Amino acid sequence: MAYPPNLPVLALALLLLTIGQHALQHASALNVTFLGTGVPLTSPIRFGSANLVRTANATVLVDCGAGATQRMAAIGVNGQMIDAVFLTHLHHDHIIDLIDLLLDGAFGGRAVPQRVFGPAGTRRHVEQVLELWDHDLERFRDNLKAGSAGFDFEVTEIEPGKVASFNGLEVEAVEVRHVIIERAYGYVLRGEGRSVAFSGDTIPVDSLIEAAKDVDLLVHSVIVRDLVANNPRFTNGSNILRFHTPSTE
């Protein structure tokens, strides 16, 4: 998988980013903050996969893995500020914090449903989340001024192509291949004259190369081959390697 030499490629599994780098900045350009770069295995130093993208007039999440809402709070962002969440795919390490995000936004006064964009199956997953936590949601609806709408999701199941626009921030979905899941997407976001592409979990695919060839920043998820192949917790580490892009590519 060859990228143009002038394109910054960030290997998330190898990168440590200070979470406070963009803290409390006024987003006058397109700003990207890594809230978490972790994997399904619990880590003492990494939260789950989640990326915050901000412009002067829009704030969105790409994926919502474990601890995303807590990491947002650390930089002065709450759920009420999130215009939309874009899910790359429906594996738990990319979506498990959705309920915390929903509640945080409603507690903060959001009076409209939290918008979520994702592949086919997203609506069913969200319905299951709401059913699971219905006992909590019901008492919050009855006792908070936010009203019932703030405790709900508005789901759009997407296809490749332009999927949304928020106050000048344009979002395009790119179909990628995570092999073990039927539908997975990367995203290209454009705003304030800048652009960023997120691969999500994928093997090398031409669709992503084409979509990302002119962006200012590519955020690409990778897997470190030796760490997986030699990990005694995996019964078949080589099988996991088939679902991701190796860090050496």
C-alpha cells in the first residue's frame, strides 16, 4: 500500500499524542485531537479508538471507543458540543462509549437527539443500547430539564460518498475492507480549507488511497505484526493480521 511521499501518515499504534495539545483552543482551522488510539486489549496508557475533529463552527467524533467522553472532558469538550458521531464499523472498541456520550450531552442540556452515522447495522445497535439502559434513561428523562429528545439517537446508515455537512465541514465515507465485518468505512473530512482522512480498521485498499491522495493529513490505523504474532493471549495471531494494515506498509 504505497502513499505519496508528501502525505503525512500517522501510524496510530506507534504514536503518542499529548491529549492536551488542542485543549481549550478556539478552533479557527481544522483541528484533530486523538482521544484514544488503543486496541481491544485493555491498556493502562491508551483509551479506545476515538478522534475529535473541530472547526470554528462544527465538532464531530470519528469513532467512540472506551473513554472517549472522559477524554473529551479533559480538554473542555462535552457531549452537548458534538454535532455528530461517524462510526467506521461496529466492533466494540470503536463504539462502546456511545451511551456515555449520549448521557453527557443530555446532562449538558442538549435537547435534540445525538446524530450518529455508520454502516448498516448501526440503527439496530443503537436500539439495543437504548433498550439495555432504558431503566437509567427513563429516570433521567423524568428528572432533567433537557427533555426526552436529548436522551435519544438519530441514526443515519450510510453508503460510500458524501454523507453529511455541518456548518462548512464536509464528510465523505469511503468503503474499506476489515475482512471479518461486512461493512467498514473510512472518512474524509474537509473544512476551513484543510482536509483529513481516517482509515478506520482496514487492510490496504485502493479506495482509501484514491480518497486520501490529496488530503493534508492521513490518520491510518495499523497493527504491529510482531506484537500480535508473538502474543500468548492470541490463539491465532496470524489470523488477526489478515484484518488490518501492518505498520511496515
